[in-house]
Amino acid sequence: MIHNTPRISAAPENFVPADLISAVTAHGIDDSRRIFLRSSFAAALLGGAVLSGRAKAAEGEAAILEKQPWQTALGKPVAATPYGVPSTFEANLQRRESPGLTRVSAASVAFTPLQGLFGIITPSGLHFERHHQGWVDIDPAQHRLMINGLVKQPKIFTMDDLLRLPSVSRIHFIECGANTGLEWGNVAVPTVQYTHGMLSCCEFTGVPLSILLDECGADLKKGKYVLAEGGDGSGMTRTIPMENALDDVFVAWAMNGEMLRPENGYPLRLVVPGVQGVSWVKWLRRIEVGDMPYASKDEAVHYIDLMPDGLHRQYTSIQECKSVITTPSGGQQLHATGFYNVSGMAWSGRGKIKRVDVSFDGGNQWRTARLESPILNKAVTRFNIDWVWDGSPAILQSRAIDSTGYVQPPIRTLRAVRGSRSIYHNNAIQSWQVGTNGEVSNVQVG
Amino acid sequence: MFRWGKRLRRLLFALSMLVCWFPLTSNAADKFPGLGRPATVAEVAAWDIDVRPDFKGLPAGSGSVAKGQEIWDARCANCHGTFGESNEIFTPIVGGTTKQDIERGRVASLTDPKQPQRTTMMKVATLSSLFDYIYRAMPWNEPRSLTVNETYAVLAHLLNMAEVVPDDFVLSDKTMASVQARMPNRFGMTKSHGLANMRGKPDVHGTACMKDCAEFVQIGSRLPDYARNAHNNLAEQNRGWGPFRGVNTTVAPLAALSASRSVAQGQPSSVVVSDDSVSPAPTGKILYAKHHCAACHGLTNKLVGPSFREVAKRYKGKPEVNAVLEQKIKLGGAGAWGNIPMPPHATIEASDIASLVSWILEGKF
């Protein structure tokens, strides 16, 4: 007797032999295959599980037919972890340093595990970290924001003052100017965590900088720039054009519904939508209005883009349109052929994502992916596309187009203009090769 | 009389408030009454220490190359090397510039692919940037501890090492402009690009081709085989279940996508549980992180100073060694492990120092 053809999952931990799966898929379960199936369960369970009478006679998986421990005991009480933490089964997904990239972990980077994230929001505990002189946890009662320079009245705001002002909440991406910087010359790192993990996207809450500048009577005729300064030991400073500052920059205290994490600038950081992370000054203590750029260390020694003629581009800030496939991505292993939802992230410092195309053959043929809502200005947009992998070699790429019409370029086009020795602003199309063995690796095409 | 005096005082106070505060606040908007207060002159002076390329903000003061060398050897060389050449903690500050560069104002080695490192002096165009940064943030583990004159001296020594100023030079707010005119890469920056603000035009463009876009697809670069496990086991860095698990980089790649192998043999989910099931780090290791020992000392590898394994090996079991090492951490020292001195650590509590020393001597890292 032939039954309907149930699909038996090919998840790697299953213990059903592959030839049986294909036989069942092709012919359904008849009596001979039923016996085979039962013996498979028995063999698998010899490894230590107690074989119940029910399972012996069962047709199906122990996960369903056996009572599981979480089913047969009282669970933990409320507030067992007063500040919740992820499941222990998710412990692999952590911020990580790239071995050998930096010598001192207080002046280093911890990358976000993009390969394990969904949607567009980065969980606060996985937001990437980049510190120049370590991170500090500042007492908000002692923190002050000073506004000075070309203003009629220099002022001091306490955190109490700031939290009384009219606030906005907006979702924006933050990307380090050096994200993907290791890959200008050649492939250097194996996974999307290390190629693109200096990217996060969160909801930030704070007061528009324009309100504070107005409160101090900023001279908008002469004052074409503001300098933002951090209150930690590095005293990080960055120049921001006034038109930017008045447009959508805000002074934020909250991230993803709670106060900023100390690693991300608690209690106050600047949010500069569309602009590289270094300008989002953490532990923000001062804004100065001035009539020229300041050429601070991180505008004069670092965060300058080396061109082939030996000139450095100074004050490069905008993070141009970029995208990357996060699953499957480098360092992952496909265990079976068949259907996959290929998923990734796209973002642009100049506006919204308009379209994302995906290629499975290294850029010869392209298909347009589905954009998931919300699609927000200067925020990450999630894209998805169907893919049936037949087991042959493939090279996956994604290419984003933003609301200005800008098309994300291939690495060779980027190098043709900017050479290969820059560190910053590499927004090239990323390629992931899928081998016939199912292993996914980071490659560059052409 | 007493009442009148008090009233008079109040009146005078109110008048003085009008004179002092009214002209200041009336110019700024006050849409949010009760929020924010005027900054005092002293407060602005305390925080507004930035120095611009036109030297606005530069404090009066001076320092000689010779004085700078003393400070450098005591407080800077441990990270940056005696000649500013150290590549152990940060990229080198000095090197890669020539006399011709100083004449020309452009650094030739920036176009030389054989140049191993791009040093600070090769890149920086503005002298103000160096003064500003050293004064605000150096030394790295004791920021804001240099005086204005010490900052001038350190910068003078640095410029001397880069052969921009002579041995007997004194750098001051008066001489900064003359040195700016000799900065090796002073003409090396450009603002002609579209990445500075939102109105800027992009310089690189992709194409939105959909069909038959590439005649041939060639892999130009991939990770070499020897780097397979260089980022540690990727299986432990991906979700341990689900369709997109990590590659086990501790073993060779699978020969083929083998259904019988992956399905029949099974592959347990690979989760590294790292929270409460693992015993907490020993106190010493926590203190090692807390007090930034790692800035100079590796546990098992030499950085600026000796590794803690080497220290344990040399001193373990010696008489009175705990007290000796505790003093060395507290007061600093030099000579035992080469000529780079260890700075004093006066702010670390004695109990922490004692715990650190015991932990180091145990040698179990």
C-alpha cells in the first residue's frame, strides 16, 4: 500500500538514511520502507536515549513521539533573568574581533554577526563596537552638553534638561567608514561578520541638534560647520557641515527603546544619518559652531581616503548605497540542495533603497529581490529572494539602487577610480561562492 | 535701616542680573524656558581646547626638542618606540618622508606600493591636528596629563625625529606657522570629491544591467587555504542549528555535498555555551582587562613589555618576589626587560596589584 509522500526533513541532525529519504520522497511509505524507517529510529536511539514502548511502535520522529524534558517539568519563574538574555542555543552569535586586525583591544573593533540577524534592527547587545581609547560608563547625573563657538549664548544642558526637550525617534543605519575596508586589495576575511559587520541599524531617540543650536542663537551666516566632541579620554572630535547638522542630525540618549549602551556612548551620542560612524560622536559633551573644518586627528590622519595619485580625500563622510547577502554567506555550509530563502541587507546614506537585484552566476543574469517593509530613509532595508539550489557551483551577489538612482558598483569599477589602497568607503558588490560541496566562501570576481 | 539695607541689596542684585544676564540671553531663542543655562567663561575655557588648522585655539607656550625627548622616553616610547617607529601597538608615527617631500609638500612614498606602512608623518597635512590630538588624548592610558609646554616639547621632538625641525628647535605658538610650511604632506589633501556632504555627486557608478551582463566570470581573489582557520572555527560563529550553519574550519572541506554523510551520520548542533555553564574568569584576568595591562603585556606573547608567561617563568618562587613586583607595577621600572620603561600605575588599588601579581606568578593563563 502506498501512502501520500511525506517530506522528511534533511536537517543535518536527522538520522534517517539519505537513500530512504529519497525512496520515501519518490514512492511514499510502504511496508518495506516502514520497517526500514523503524530500524533507523532504533539504531539512532541506541546512542543513549531511552527507548519507550511507544517509540518502538511509532512511525515518526522521536521529537514528536517522545515526551521532551521541557514538556514534562515546571519551567523557570518570571524574572529569573531580570534583564533578559538570548537562548543558550544562540550563544554562537556574538560580537567578535578579527584576529590580527588590531593589537590592542581598547583601540579595536568588535563586528556584528550579521549572518545570524533577521529584519532590520540590530539588537543592542550586538551593535558593533569601535573604540579609539576604550569605552567608559559615564554617570548621567555628572554628564553635561556644552554648546559654544559662534553662538550668541554658549549654554550648558544637563541630561535632565535634554530629556525635557521635544524628542524624535528614528531608525537609521550606522556604518563605520572602514567597513569592508580590509577588502580593497583582495579577499582578506572569511565571513560577512568581518567583511560587513561594522554595520548596525537601530531606533534612536533624542532631540534635534537644530533645536539646541537655535536655543543658543547659532550664527548660521558664518557658522558653516559644527564640531562634535566626546567626553571620554579620546575626546573624539569630528566636523559636520551645518546644512547636515540642521537637516536630520540629533543628539540621542536612547537606542532600541532603552538608554544607549555604554559601548555605544551612554548617556549621549550624536546621530548623523547617512554619515560614517566616526561622526556619531559617543559620550557627546560639546558642540562648537565654527566657520571652517577643524582637521581633527580623525580627519587628518585617519578616515582620509588614499587615491592612486597619492592625494588623500579629506572629510569623506557619506556612506554610499551598499548591500550584502547575509544568508547564505561566507563561512556557511549548505547541507542539502533544494529551496532556500536568500536574504540580505541594503542601505544608502543618500536616501531610501529603491531596488535590489540578485545574481546567482557571478553577475551575468540578475533577478529583482523582494524588499520587506519598512523601507526607511538612511536605514537598512531587508531583501529576500527565492532560490532553488541544484548543487552546481554558484556565485551569489546583490546590487542595491537607491532613491537618487545610484547603482552599487562592482569592486573593479570602484578600484578603477579609487585604486586599491584606500581603507575607507568600500561599497562594492559582495560575491559569495557556493561550492559543489555546499561550502560558501568569500571571493572577488574579475 | 536693616530692612532698607536688605531691600537695597535685593534691588542692586536684581539690577546686576538685568545688566549681566539679560543682554546675553535675549539674543538666543528661549522657546524652552527653564532648560539649559549660560556657560561660564571658565567652563568654556576648560572644555574648548580644540586647535584649528588656522591655529585658532592654540594656547601660548613652548617646548624644546631636548625636553621633548625626555618626555618621549619616559611616557611615549613604551607604545610608540624610541624613534616613533614602533609597529607593535599602533602604526608608526615617523618614517617614509624625505627632504624632497619637505621641499615639495607632497610625500612621494604614498604612491609607492612597496612602502610597508603609511606613517602619521606621511599622511598628516596640518600641524594643528597633531598638537590638538597629543594635548587632548595622549598618553593613551593617561589622556589629558600633558601640560601645554610638555605638548609643545613632545611635538617638537616628534618633528625632529621626522627631520622637519633641527635638534636645537623650540616649538611654540609663535613658531608653529613656520613649521606648518615644512610639513612633508602639507599639500597632500583634497576636498574635491562628492563624499563630504549630501549634495556631493558620486564618483563611481554601477550599472543596472539585468541580462547577459558579464561575458565571463572569473574569480580574482579568494582566501588562501592556509587562512581557512585564521578566524577560528566558523562553525562556532554561526547559528548552531538551521539551514545556514558555519563551516567547520578545523577540518578540510567536504569532498562533496554528501547526503549520506550529512544526513545519515548526523551533525550535532554546534553551540558554544559561554555563559553560566562556564566557570567565571579568574580574578587576575578580570583585573588584567580592567586595568588595561593588555595595552603592553600579552599573556603568552611579547608586546611592548614581556608576556606574563615570561614574567612568571623568571620570577616564580624567588624570595620576596610578590612585594618586588607589586612595587614595580606601582612605581614603574626599567631595565629588567630591555630599555623600554614601564610607567608607574599610581591609581591602581594595592589589593588589585597584589591579586594581579599572584595571578601572574601562578602562570595559568
